[in-house]
Amino acid sequence: MHVERIEPLIATKFLPREFETSTKIKHKYVLDVYDIIHSNKCYYIFMEFAPGGSLFSHVKKGPIEESKTRFWFKQCTEGLNCMHVEYKICHRDIKPDNVLLDANGNCKLSDFGFSKCNDSEDDLTGTVCGTLPYEAPELIKAGPYNPFAVDVWAMGCMLFVLLNSDFPFKIPKKGNTKDTEAIRAMLKQQLSAEFEHRKEVAEKLSPQVQDLCKKCLRPDPKARYNTKRMLAHPWLRR
């Protein structure tokens, strides 16, 4: 990675944060980053090999069956729970693109450039970051938010995406990610808590997985599940 080809903010803020977080967390479902070396105007990142690609490469082929989704989603939840509970670190950019697969097909949470250490769930933050279709309503409102709850919302979106190969809340087709009115329309969908699985998918889904989706995608962050409650949910305990 050549220094002159990356933005100064990435070089000065996000790469150091990536290194600090990824080398601190030790968990079987979190990607190991061994070292980041800056030499001759280049950054060299030495990390665990993940030959299986990303979850995004699988989901873009179409909906993933429920049993395989549960296998991968539970691993992601265990990794995120470790981050939240043991290390007090929030990811803040959960999405299939940032979940890699090792040689055995196991998930590895990766890309910690937006991560944040937060000592308490009562400590709110205001930095807007993440990827729009996975952003919680309180993040889109651009007010102070609980980053732990924002991670859980993104997990709910990712669960929906794995099952449907589509987003639960979408920007209207005529809009785009910079269209304020379109984003407001998506926010309205989120606050209504109304989303539907694809018809051909919904017919095959268990009531338990649909329930977990709803628990993660509650508009009120205080009513939303946390990672501990997610792991205790009947669908993930099966």
C-alpha cells in the first residue's frame, strides 16, 4: 500500500487504529493482524491468511440457506461479543464485505479502521461512520449514539442480507447515497420497523430467525438486543 496513493486521514488515523485494534483482540473469529510496517513510503500489512474470500462474495450469488447462515452468523456474533464484552471495542462497520473466511470456512471479523474503544454503554459518541445500508437510524440522524447498539443494528442488517441477498431498508431507486430526501425516506422505513423478507425466502425461514432479525433491528437502541442476548437467542443456541 503506497503512502502517496492513500488519503492522509487514512494514513494518520485509520491505519493506526486498524493496527491498534486488530493486534489487541485475540479471538478465533477475529482476523489476526501481526504487524504493520511503514517503510519506503509504503505500508506493509502482515495478517492471517483468509483464502475463502468475504461473505459478500457468497451473498452476491444469491440468498444463503438458513443453516449455513446460522453457522456463519453465530461465529460473527461470538467474535463481536468478545470485542464488546472483553475488550470494550466497537467495530462500527459490520457488513459481509468485512467478514473473511479462513481455509476451513470459518468467519473472521476484519477491517477495524472505524473501531472505537468505549468503556461503557452509557458513553455516547458522535462520529458518523460505517456503510449507509447498515447504518442504524440514530447514526443517520447524526446525533450522539451508543456504538455497541449500532454494531448490533448492522449485525441485524447483515443477517437479513445473508438470508435475502438484499437490504432490509433501501434507498428509493431514484435516490442515491448523497440524496438527502432519499436517505430520509430510508430513515422513515427504519423507524417504522417494517421490513419484509423476499417472498420466496420467507416461506422457508424459521420463526426463530425472523424473530432475531426483529430483535436486532429495533429502532430504539435501548430496546435493541445486545450481543449477549443474541447468543442466548433460541435460533443461535440450536
